[in-house]
Amino acid sequence: MALLPVGEAFARYREHVKPLGTQRVPVELALGAVLAESPRARIALPRFTQSALDGYAIRSQDGGRPRMLVGLSAAGEPANVAVRQGQAVRIYTGGMLPEGADAIARQEIVDRDGDEISLRDTVRAGEGVRYEGEELLEGAEIAQAGQRVTAGLLAALAMAGIAEVDVRRRPRVAVLVTGDEVVKVGETLADAKVYDANGPLLRAWFVEHGYGEPVIAYVPDDEAALEESMSAALDSADFVVTSGGVSVGDRDYVPAVADRLGVRQVFWKVAQKPGKPLWFGVREGKVLLGMPGNPAAVLVCLAVHARAVLGHLEGETAIQPAWRQGVLEGSVEADSERDRLVRMRLDMADAVARLSLLPLQDSHMLSNLASAHALVWLPSRETAFQAGDKVAWITL
């Protein structure tokens, strides 16, 4: 069976993974979700013409003559008086500009004697003023469907009077960790057993990326047990991830069990290192991604492939994963048959991402993650990559 190019895997996700349904949520609960609508401002921003600083609301045409104070305008407390010739209103940042005033004299240029002020500098019309609607008009589009809600966007929506938004439902995730050899950390290790890294890794990755606690099941290398666990996971979750059991060994049951449960295989085996045995299938809108058992391969498949699947499940318009461009700091061996996905250290210098190879890159090795900031995509080729070559990378 020919290996599927990594880029073609992304095309298959785009073709076969469909967005989940929508739900309406309070805006304060929308953080991290993907918008299913293009929300519009319910009010103008600013809602009224106001002061941009602490000072005095004046008529600019009165020039440098002294003025009498006739009121105070603070944030939320308008002066409710009009400024007439020879008058001024004390005003604070955010205070409503009183009728008749067309400028703010900043307090640093004002001399005050009781209720009389005089200016030490000229003030032009519009100076220090924020005009109603200068940022957004009522009804203006603030964001677009398919955009993920960040803390900043959430604040913008709230300020524009949007109390609720339609978002894509966050995927429900189930994880199956397979293997007779794995033991949970803290338990006693018998002969030929190893501590499990995949369960903690998968849980932490989904939590870190905002998907909450996945349902995790540990499954022995037993076909019937795997079928029972996978069936339950497919019934309850939108996205099922397995670790181990997808290669060609006698106990690699995931492909056969998935087929029996009606999961249609889209592809199996990708031209990448690590993570070649990756398996992808769908069943009635549910997605199954079978990852290899080596922990570094699991991490690579999460960062590259799970991220792409999740983006499509949530209807995200931004392409995921979001590859950036950087420069290699040293030479790196290439693979003539498979793309390499390599853990590297990232240094930013002169606004350039500089990427340095870390040792211990084998798929069973994780210790270099203490120093790894980036995953670098090195396309397959015969010749090594050299210092100064431009490469694509994502954060780890």
C-alpha cells in the first residue's frame, strides 16, 4: 500500500470531516468556541461622543479667553448642561461631551482659580474627543462565522452589546489507550511493562487546547475488549482517538475492529516520520483517528492531524494547523521517502524564528520535550537541509 502524502491527508480531512451542529451560548461562555454566525454590533462604539482624557470641555472658537466652570461630566454621569460662550465643563476620560462643546483642553495646559480657568495653549476643534460611532456603527459586522473566539474578541462582542452568540458545538472526545504492556504511573512495574505516557499526553493535550476532559479508557490487546470499548466511544463521542494497535502486528486490531463497527476507512499510513501507521475513518459524522503507540508519534499526530480534524469539526475557516515560517540554524538530515516532523528549539532573533535540531528524535523518545518549542515539517528529499533553509513550523 502506497503511503499517503501529508498534504493529501489534510485534503482528505477537508473532504470527509463535516462541522458539528450549533448552539446559542452566553458570550462569556464562548471563549475558545468557533462562531457559527457573523455577529453585528447592537450599539455604536463609542455609544456617545465623549472625552478621551481628563480635562475641560470647551468651545474652541472662544480662543484663549478665561472661562467659567458650569458643571462636571464624569464617566456614567453626564453634566446635563450646555457649554455656552465663555464657559467650560470639567470632564473626565469617558465622560459625555456636553452640548455646545467641541474640544477638550487637557488639564496639563489649564490654570484653574476656583471656578475660572485659563488656557496656556491653543486647542483645536475635535481635540481630545472620541466621536459617537467612530470605531463601529450600530449594525456593523464585528467578526465572521468560522472565527475562533479569543479573549479579545469576546470583550469586543460584549462591549458591542452582544449577550449571546451562535457557535459550533465543541467536539466530545474519547480516547482509547491500547496495549498489554502499559501501566499507569505510580503502579508497580512487572517484567516487560512500561509506564504509560500516552494517556496523560492525550488527556493533557485536549485539556490544554480547550476541549475539556476527554473520556479515557485503557484497553488490553484483546479484540473483543477493543470492540466493546470502541463501540461505546463511537456512540458517545464525536472524535475518537486511539493509541497503538494500528500497525501490521498480530495484535494490531484497530483497523479490523473499526471496519466491523461500520467506520469507513479513508486512509491508512501516511508518508511521515514519526507516525506512519496513522489510520483515519468516519462513521455518520463521527471521526476515528488511530495513532501509533510510540509517544512521540502520538504527540506529532495530535499537533498535526488531530488539530486539522478539530478545525473541520468546528467549522474553523483558518487553516489548521497554522504553519509558520522559520529558518534552520544548522543542517538536518532529510528522508528520501517520508516527510520528517522534527522537534526543535525555537529562538526569536530580529523577529526571525530560528530553529535548532534537538537530539533524541526517535518515536519512542519524549525527554527532549523539556526543550522543544516547535515541530518542524521537513518535506521528503534526497539531500540534507542546510543552515539558512526556510522551513514550516508550528508550536508544540
